[in-house]
Amino acid sequence: MSAPVFELESLTVRFDGRSGPVDAVRDLSLRVDAGEVLAVVGESGAGKTSAFLSVLGLQPAGRPSGRALLNGQDLITASESDLARLRGSEVSVIFQDALAALNPVMTIGSQIAEAIQVHRPRLPSEETWLRAVELLDLVGISAPTERADQYPHQLSGGMRQRVMIAIAIANEPGLVIADEPTTALDVTIQAQVLDVLQRIHDRTDSAVVFVTHDLGIVAGIADRVAVMYGGRLVEIGATEEIFYRSRHPYTRSLLACLPRLDAEGRERELYQIAGSLPANPAAVTGCVFHPRCPVAALPGPCATELPELTPDKPRQDVGRVSTSHVSACHYAGEIDNLLPSFASETGSRKTRSETGAPIIVATEITKHFPMKKAGLARGRALVRAVDGVSFEICEGSTLGLVGESGSGKSTVANLLTRLLKPDTGDVLIREKSVQEMSGRELRHLSKTVQFVFQDPFSSLNPQMTVGDILAEPLKLNGMWTRRSGPARISEALQLVGLDPMTAHRNPKSFSGGQRQRIGIARALITKPDVVVLDEPVSALDVSVRAGILNLLMELQNELGVSYLFVAHDLAVVRHISDRVAVMYLGKIVEEGDVDTLYTTPAHPYTVALLSSAPIPDPRVERARKRVTLLGEQPSPANPPSGCRFRTRCWKAQDVCAEIAPSLNELKDGRTVACHFPEPAEVRADGPGSNFERSA
């Protein structure tokens, strides 16, 4: 066997914490072979990023020990000058936040050229610049010569991430570390970036370490998968071994937490991992996962003895990579008998009765924001955030609202809760016009409509106790009494699965998932008819997210509350929604029953969205034929004429530029705004034959 490109031996990374040293990574050993893609997965705090950035000297606060061999040279004992020489030439990093990683006062061409000149100072500047332009073209940036003279703020998020890839491959390193490179991107742009990474990998044959929390991406690109928990490696093996024959309870739990784009969700609960990651995993004796593990409840050594990584079967060849499947569990050999399936854990959900009459009716609502024109141009441009949107939310049902960033989803949410006032159109709540409500009625609107915000950390006042936070909406709406108020606070906390005895604590003493439960309790304490949830689980780890989604659906079944669920995660939306509306550039382009829309999308944009979203199943994901959109969403300040999607649509014809399509109802009851709507069955190998080519 040839020597690995990169190898970690007993790596430990220590940080100074408030209460003493904290080991973010403990005794980590793994290897990365030439040409392979190794995905490293796990929840926040698992130590994924620290393991790789600290040994490159990119996390100064971390103190690594052990060995980190790059082509045989130990990075931990290397001098800073040696690390500077190796970074960019033999190993490079694609960072998560491209805007923060790029220099805002240098053109992107200059930044790529600088990365080349640092390692090849004798290369003439003209050749260096031509190489920079060539790299921009290689990563799929149109008009690369012109783009090279632009600054990072002039590029979209997807383009900035492509620039990061260009810088990373500028000197053709043998190892590329991609640290959550697609986390902040929309699914359509994520698909483009992943396509670029795959093409670059195929062309250069460099090894790639792909750090991510998205198991759908992993299923599509990885040769092997390493699973980390609490700073330790708990399982590693070939991708199909990990997804279909995992031996560690944590890996199986992670996979069971995931809603799937290709599975009906409303009748199934997601598996929930009990508890949360300990603040200092090093303080846990025995197996680091045992406090949350369903197997550890059995009498045995889990709480006292640290399990060793042991192989599942003899070494085998997987593609180009020679690998073995190892896991750190005392019961790895018996896991199929102890945890045969999580189906028995999750079971089926109690179905609710048919949804009722419309409780909210939005009719042709618009919201435009003025924007100063750039340069010396006079006047103001208008950002058409929401431009003639209509929909209904029925009693006891969930309407999912999806679309790329900038499509207008959050603006719609703010219009429903009267955080923003529509320019035109109207919103009826129980047949009462919001536009015609008096000041007193608007002040008490929160009795009927409540809001759950995206960020559980910033949406709660850190100076108030949880009890005060929950009491505030009761007092504002005249619903507080000394006798009933504390009882309602206790009831609300119990309803969302929190101990009423914690009402005296501040938000900072709760985890992210617990804070989001507090936000939900605050929304429900006035017993509203409708709750608007704006990306309520996007900031949460998958295990915490599963608990919140189960909670929301349980509360809906018990209380009959209606939801507007705004999200970019299409699998989550399918799991929780009854109907789905798809937005693009301020307009709804398709709306219908969730299963109909997901299995036979009729609008090309819906097809592209669903095609771009990854599925956490290697066989399914690798067999799919994607409809990959070119370019990015145009500016809402200058939308295209006619159909706003036509500039990215493979079905566009002359009429699409001349006439804006209206929402028309199809035979199956959905509405679609397209001149050429044609429902296509979504299969494992891609959309039906009527979608012959992608944009």
C-alpha cells in the first residue's frame, strides 16, 4: 500500500476554557489516501474543524499534540515558516465563510495571483495574472477577465465560494481541506459548487477532506466517512458501509434523525437522540456517547471503559481506496440485534382530522423597499421583495414556504404578523382585514398570530428570566393575573418538554434546542390560532432539529394550531407541511399538496430546487441526474421582464420574456405560474423524460 497523503496519529487538541483546559479533539487517528474524498461528519462541538485547522496553525488558540503527517512531514513540530511554505502549495483550505476569508480591499484576481506568487515568486506577473483568470474560468465563473478586476463585495455568495476554490487549487496541492464549504449557500448554488469541486477533484486527483454536517452531501461525494462525537472518532469506513451497515449507535441515531426529501413525512416521527453533547466531553468516563446511548442502558462497561476502535470485517477495496470499517462501541458486533431498526423507536404518528376552513387569506400582497441608486444616478430603485402574492392557511394545517435567499419568504412572514405593512393587497385573519384593524386591535393581534424566530440565541432577552420572557406576552395582552399567570408559564414549559422549575433561569443557561423550545413556548402561551415560523430549525444540529420538528407536529395535533413554516431545507418542509408554496423573486410560482408537488413538480424552478437538494442515501443520490441551474437569482431591484425565472429556465421561449405567467390551476388542484407547465415524475435517476436537458 502506498503511503498516505495525510495521517493523524493520536491527535489531541486542547483549548483553555473558563474552568480549565478543554480537549476539543482526543486521541484521533486516521489517514487520507491520494485521490480519495474523506468526509468528516458530526454535530457542532464534535471537533471536526479543530482537528484539521489546528495542525495547520490556523487555530492559534488550539494546542495540538500527537502527530499530523503531511507527505511524511510532521506539521505539529514544523516551524511557522515551514507551515507557511506548505499551506497553499501542498495543502490548502476552503473556508466556510468566503466573505470573511477574502480581502475586501483587493480584487479577486489579485488575491488569486498573490496565492500563486507566494509559492512561485519567479513566475512573471503577466503569466501569474493569466493563470488567475484561467482558474476563474476553471471554477465556472463567467466573463473571468472582467470578474478578475472586481472586489469580493461585488460577487454573489456562490461566486465568492468559487473564488475560494480557485485560490485553494492555484498551486495544485495534494490535499484540500473543505471546511463546510456549502453551508451558507442555497441548494441550487450548493449543487453548482459541489459540481465544481467534483470536476476539480477529477481533474487534479488531489485528496479531499470534506468537513460537513450534511449527510446528503456526504452520500453523493465521499469515498469514506469518519464520524466524530465529543472530540473522538467513533466510526470510520466506506460510505455505503456507514450508511447501510453502521456499527455505532451514534451513527445510526444521526441517520435516523434525518427527514428525507424522497419520503412522506407527516405520518412518521423522527428519531430523537436523548440529552445533549456534554460541555466537556473529556469529563465523561467510559464511552463519550454513553449518557445519550440507547444501548448503554444495558448492564455493561459503557459507563466505565473506553471502547477501542475495532474492525468490523477484513480490509477491502472500495473504488481506488483501500479501507476498513472500524467503530468504537462495546456492542458493535451485536448492534443489529440490539438496535435492529429505529422504526420501532419512531413509530407512526397519530393522524389528525381533516384541516378546517381558511384562517388566513393573503390576497395580492406586495412589499417594495426603496433603494438608492448607485453612483451619480438620481432617484431611487425599488426592491420588489414581495410582488403580488396570494395564499391561504387553513385551520390545523401547515403551509410550507420555500425558495432561495432573496425570494421574499421572510418578508411574507413579517407581513402576516404585521411586523411590516403591505404596500398593496390585504391579509384577512378570520375574515377581518389587517389593513382595517384599529390600533388597539393591532396591539392584540398577537393573541391570534405569533412568531418564532430563526436564531434562538438572539431572539430571547438575555437579561430576563425565562419566566419573565413568557409572562411578557400575557401582560401585553391583558391575560396576566397573579393567580393564573405562573400556572400558565408552567403549563407552557411542560408543553414544550421543559421543566417548569427552570423558569427562574436566564436563556444563556440553556442549549440551542432548549432556547428554541422557549421561543415556541412564548409563541404558544397566548394560545394563538397561527404561528409563523421563520427558519426555526436551520441553526440547530440534526438531533436537536428532530426533537423540535416532532414537538411542533405534536402541538399541532393537540392544539389545532396552524403554521406558516418558512425554510430552505426542502426535506424538513416535506416532513412537516400539508401544502407547499414555492417562491422565486417575490412571486409564488407553484403551490399545492406537499406530496403532489414533491413527486410531480410542474414548474421548472420547483424541479430544479428538488433536483438540487441532496438525499442521505448513497445509492439513490449517486444515481440521480440533476437539473443544475446556471447563474444565480437576479436582483429583485431589477427583475427580468415577463416570467422572472426565464433567464435560468431551459424551457424559456419568446413569450416568456413578453408576458408574465399567471397562477393557473391544474387538474390535480395545484396552481402553477408557467407558460409550459408539465408535471414530471421525480425518480431516482432524475425528472421524467419531458425534462430533456438542464440549464
